[in-house]
Amino acid sequence: MSNTTSDIGKGVRRGLAWEGVASGLIGALDILAYILILALGWVPKEDFGVAALAFTIFPVLDLAMNMGLTAAVIQRDDHTPEKVSTVFWLGLGFSLLLFLLLAFALGPLLSNMHKRPVLTDLLTLYGVKLLWQNIYLLPLALMTRELRFKETSLIRTCANIAEFGAKVGFAAAGFGVWCFVAGPLCRALVTGIGVQLRNPWRPRFVFRFQEARAWAAFGIKTSAHRILFHIYNTVDYQVVGYYFGDAALGIYTLAFKIVLEPAFIISEVTVRVAFPAFSKLRHDRDALFAQLVSFCRMNLVLMLAFIGLIFVGAEEILTLFSSHKGNDYAAGAPAIRILCGVAVLRALSFVIPPLLDGMGRPTLTLIYAIVASVTLSTLFVVFAVLFGESLGFYSVAIAWLVGYPVTFLVLLSLAFTLLERPKWQLFQKLAGITTCALAAGCMAAVAKLLSAEFPASIRFALITITMLGTFATLLARFQDISPRTIKAGLK
């Protein structure tokens, strides 16, 4: 192994450690915020469904505002102050255009479609956040390119603590659905201040599009797949809200967030580190495959431990959110179990687009995103129309379970054609971890049956101890994955 590859490996391990700690805390705060807001009845189930029609679109707006320009800053080597400044002014223009579209086009359109006028106001206020993001996106991208994950993780942690405080505080003060916009606004404010303190940067008053055109083209291709990804992750909410109403959407949104939102957070730990790592290794296919396997194994361990808990303990988890009279989310348990099958594949699929982008092939990622968007969006509507009368909003969750494996195989084929390796080599590397998780899940299910007469909190505690304890024991015994080996790897 060359010194350069070894140095990148060390940077990756340090990045994973810092990003893991930060994302773990962020995920815990996010879950705690929803528990407090919903369990205490600060936002009723129906209002939660209405808010979901807006806040589920926020990730699409964040990506559309930037158009992948920061990804180009991370991946490209031909930096000049003029090019970076041009990228800034392009991003500012995109965000201003998007703000106007939210206020005068998209917001009114959704308000009319769902007959909820508040959606226009929520989306317009979020547009203010998009304008502010220009303060920190480029200097943050430059820090990521330099693998300064310790600093970026600390900034993210502080910003998300601020988001938690704003979200819970506004909800407790009686502002209802507005808390879901107040939180992101506060997070963006703190992020902007933190990034500028650690990496002060100001754009030059130059705009040379010809010099930065290749960057813009790469960025747009790179962001297009992520925009499409978040679009088809938004269509299902709109379908459930349109066909099954606000209360059903509130339950579906909670089930989705319990399963697939943590999957996204867990995978973001890897994705934030993966793209710059793959970019630096892009000329060495053997090193790329080895790094891909490493990322997938880490994601799978974390994801299967989590999925085992919520699959077995779905009813116990939902009791946390249903304590307030009138906010009963128990009907979400079947949806949670259906979506668990999707979450496992997503834990793996999130790693592959950074590989393709890092190798300079964002077009392949875009092809996958188009296939996924068309396939899943179509299935959401078709399943709601055909099976909605008998299955209700579960029909949309089933559409996920049917359609996502197809799109995952498309993505896998694209990646392994580029790596010039058969796909089975990846599955072979992951089979042992999957077997350990299945065995641990069975033991957790037995623990649940044996504690059926106990209160829900005690049952879930026993499920957690059994699942995690068994999984950790089996991983250490058969996969050589233990706290000791993880610590050694980070060193």
C-alpha cells in the first residue's frame, strides 16, 4: 500500500469516528425531539401530517439550491480563487430563484392541491434559510475536501443542538407546525457562524462562467441524482396525504422516520467521508473495492442492529409517541416492519453513488436516480389506487418493498461494471454479518414473547439487551468485529 493510500485510510478512519459520534448525537436529538413534540401532544397527529407535506420537501430544496456545486469543489483539483468565487455567485443565483419559486409557484400549488394554505407560508420561510446557506456551503466544502472532519463534526453537532432547542421550544410555546421550520432555520444560523469562524472565506467580485463551466456541469450531474432521490422520497408523502388524509399521513410519516430516517442518518456518516475518499482513490480499482467493502460492512453492522430492534419492538417503540390522548400511532407498526426490508438495502445503496461520483462518473448515478424515481413514484400511485381501499396507507409502504430492490440491483450493476468485478463478491463479504443479525433478531423475538406480560418499557429494554448483546457476541466470535478491533482500526 502506498503512503498516499495509507494516509487517506487514516483520514477516512478519523473521519468515520468523528462523523459517527456527531451523527449518533444528531440522530438521538432528532428522535428525542419527535418523542417530546408528539407524545406530549404539542403537535396533534393531523397537524403533524400537514407539516410533513412541507418539511419532507426540505431536503430537495437544499440540494436544488446548491445544484451540486459544492461537490465539484470537493472533487475537482483545478482550484483558483476566480473559479470558487464564480461557483459562489452561481449558488446565490440558484437560491434566489428557488426562493421566488417557493413563494409564488410551488407553495401555492401544494396549498391548493391539499387545501392547506399554511404550506405556502412554511415553504416561503424555508426559502430564507436557503438564501442564508450561501454563507457557509463553500467554506464547508473546502474543509471537507481537506478531510477536516473533526471541525465539521463539532460544527454540525452544535448546530443540531440549536435545532433541537428551537424545534422543541417553539412546539412547547404553542407555535405548532412552525416548529418544523424554526429548527432548520436555527441550525443554518449556527452552522454559518461556526464555519466562518473556523474557515473564514469571502468571494471575490468576479464571475467567469467559462472557467467554472466544467465544475457546474459536474455539480449539476452529481446533484441531479440526489435531487431525484429526495423527490421520490417525497412523492410517497404527497400520495398518502392526498389519498388517505392528514391523520394517516401523520402515522405514515412517523413510521417512515423511525425506520428510514435513521437509515439515512447512519449512512450519512459514511457518505460524508466516502465521497472525498473515493475521489482520492479513483485511479486504483482494487483500493476502491476494498474501501467500498469496508464502508458497506460498517453500514450493515449499524443498520442491522438498529433494524433488528425496531422490527421486533415496533409496538413498544410506538407507545412512546402515543402517550398523549388522541395521538395514537399504534397503527404504524405494520408499516414499520414493511419498511425495515427497504432500510437494509438503503444502508448499502447510499455508499455506491459517492463511489460513482468519486470516480468521475456522475452520469451513471443519474441513470440510477432516473430509474428509481420513475419506478418508485409510479408504484406509489398505482399501489394507492389499486390497493388503497383494502390496505390503506400500507399500500404505499408495500410499493417501497416491491420497487426498491429492483432499483438497488440497477445501481449495483452500474457500479460493479465500472469496478470490473462480479456483484457476488460484495454479497460474499457481507453474508456473515447478515447471518449474525438474523440470529440475534430471532433471540430478541423470543425475549419479547417471554416478556409479553411486562410493561412496554421493560419489554423493549429486554429486546434491546438481547438483540445488541447477541449481535455483538456473534460479530466478535465469527466476524472479528469487536470494540477492541474497532479501536485498533481507528488508531
